[in-house]
Amino acid sequence: MDFVKELLEYVRHASVSTDPAFANGMNGAREKACDLLRRAGLEVEVVPTPLHPIILGRRKGPAEWPHVVLYGHYDVQPAEPLDLWTTPAFEPVVRDGRIWGRGTADNKGPHLVAIVALARLLARHPNLPLRITFLIEGEEEIGSPSFPAFLQAYKQELSEADCVILSDTASPSADQIAITTALRGIVGMEVRLVGPQFDLHSGLHGGAVYNPIQALAEICASLHLPDNTVAVEGFYEGVQQPAEWERAELRKLPLTEAQYLAFLGVDSLHPAPGLSGLEAVRFAPTLEFNGIGGGYQGKGSKTVIPSKVFAKITCRLVPGMNPEDILAKASAAIRARAPKGVKVEIEIKQGNAAYFVCPPGRPNTPKGQNPVLARAFAETECAITGAFGKPPIFVREGGSVPIIEDIRRETGLDSVMIGLFTPESNLHAPDENLDIGMAEKAIKAYESLLEGVAKGGRK
């Protein structure tokens, strides 16, 4: 199975899950994924959902064989703005040692790495004592709305596995792989303020009513202190601080604060007290404004006091924080700070807890850790060291992959997360790409780690 050839074909299917106009692309990508799994030697089931079906590829065997779940998603982000792509998003090309196209790095390329590795491994060892469940969903980019019901339906089967292995996280560079140990959770809300029953002429009514834009700006400004601490009562209650070994691992990151500043294109960072910028995006919770609007948005001016305004807010959560609790506290703070003269409407958008898994041999490794999970971590570290020439680093990541916590909550399974895209991969942006050399090394690493997990049995 040729990785580059297969990925070029896979990416040509424009599988944008959020837009019904891309139904043919979704169908084509799903059929391609099924074909890849069958050619790797797995039995394939397509599980219907209200939106986009989930693919299950199975390799069965005796109960004494270890059982690993491999995860990926075949849907991708929209390609807009199209004019910023060097070559068309769904006409992938090979250039400068990379494959360019939407979905190359997120997530078709990374889960194709695992499929190709599995195909090559089983070709060499057809009797490999390892059970595999390959799970590829089609709604990750829209929040996996069908995934909870799927988990309920397949809970018993998945609970019989030992661990999950996936590549949907980042590494700092193509030669320094990161194994992600934590993902921040997320909750979201849209806050709407309603003032007068219709837009007002600012000359005839300005000074008499509380302008909803002013009220919204004041509320938003009140949610942080000048040092960037979140000013919501009880926001930090329960936050679990990182262990010292985690801080030590982060110091191995081949990225300085100065390099981070240059990458962002800013002249200063604004982390909360006691944290560097690199620590803040991994260890700390946040409250962020993701969108704000109201009043006239066209060219020129229109002297109007708007009737309605809005702000889109998300909070990133760290281990120890409860999503419902944070939503309640943030909502209460917003309502309490709204002035008279405006009504507050809050629509809750989403909510997922943070995820943390501790590798074996650390001071905070849980007692009774699943031995196959522990061996998967050890084999992954060894395999990456062998394939890439240097050991991986074990770090938290600032983003969220909600299904990881969903899987643990419903099945008890923890995950080994191997980063196979880098900052240069341009995720969710024009000119998304995947480093071919990194992928080929990763295929070798996946072969080695799966073989190592298989040889150890379930003890």
C-alpha cells in the first residue's frame, strides 16, 4: 500500500461535513476509507447515524489477545478562503516534500499512517496476536454530534478493548514527536443583550438609553483582571496543577518564547500570573471572546443605537474543572454585571471536560493502570525513538478533542495520542499540508508499536 498515492486519492474526495453540498465528497471519502481498511485485512461495518455514518474496521481474535482501538475522522474543514490556496484544496499535489490539500494533516494523512502500517505489519505477520477495532467517524469537525449515541450502542464491544491509539494532535516539528497527555475541555455560550425594541436614531435618543454595545463591552471587560486572570468567582476552584515532571517535559519543547512571539506576529504575550506563554496554553484554563457584533457593520457610518448585540464566548478547561459548573458560574457573573436597561439572553453551545492520561512510571501514575495501555506508552516511546532518532516528549496540548473524554467516560478506555502534524501543517487554514518524510517515519513507528503491543499479551 503506497502512502502517497492513497492519500492523494483520499484527499480528492471533498468531505466537508458541515455543508450538505459536499454529500458526494463525504460518500466518496467514506467509501475510500472502507476500501483501505478492507485491503489492510479488516472486516468493515458502516454504522448509520442521523448525519454522517461511522466506519468500523475489525480484526477479531481470541480474548487473550490485546485489543487496541485506532481512531480517525474522514471529514474535513471547509476550504475557504479559496483564493488563498496555492493550488486547489481538493486537487492535492506533492511539492517540497509535502502533500498539499485539505485534510492531508487533519486527519486523513495521520489515520492513513496507521492503516498503511497495519497493512504492512499484517502482510509480514498474518498471525499477529492482536485484535484491532479501527473507528473512523465523519463528524469530528462539527463536534461529533452522532458520537454519543454511537458510543451507547457499541459501549459493550468497545469496553472490552484495552486502549485507544490515535494521531489527531500536534508535534512541535517533523523530527520531534510529542505524545499528548492532556487536552483542554471546552464550554461555549452566546451572550445576547437586548435594549430598546428596535434600533434607535443616536441623535434623537442617545444619552437616554443604555447603549447595548456599551453594556456588552463593559460586561466583557469585567470578565478579566488586568493581569489576564479570569474574574469569575470560583472559576479556578478544583483546578489540578501539573506535576513537576510535566513542567520538565515542556522545557524540552524545541520552541522558545521569542520564537513563539515571532510565529504569532506579536510583540508581547499576556499569560496569567506565574505562567509563561508556553505554559499558559497547556496548563491554564481560559475565558475567550471568539466573536462580537451589533449595530451597523457596512461601509461608512450609520448613526444608530442597536437593539440587539452579541458575544460568542468559550472557556477552555483543565483537569479538575466541571463544564456545567463553569457554565453556571460564568452565566451568573454575566447576568449579575448586566446594567439595568438591557435584557440578557444566554444560549449554551457545547461542553466537554478536560482529559488527562498519565504515562507509566510517573509519581502520579494511577495504581492498577491497564497493562496494555502502559505497554502501549512504552512501545510508542521506543518506536518513535527508533524511527525518528530521538525520544518523544510527553506534553499537554491546549486544544480539545471532545470524543477522547467521551470514550473514557463511556468505556473506561484511555488514549495514546501521537502528534503527526506540526505548526507548518496549516490546520484549518489555506495550504494545509503533511510532511511526507514525517509520515513515512511514523508508519515505521506504528508498525513497531503495534507489534510490540501484540507480543506482550494482555498482562
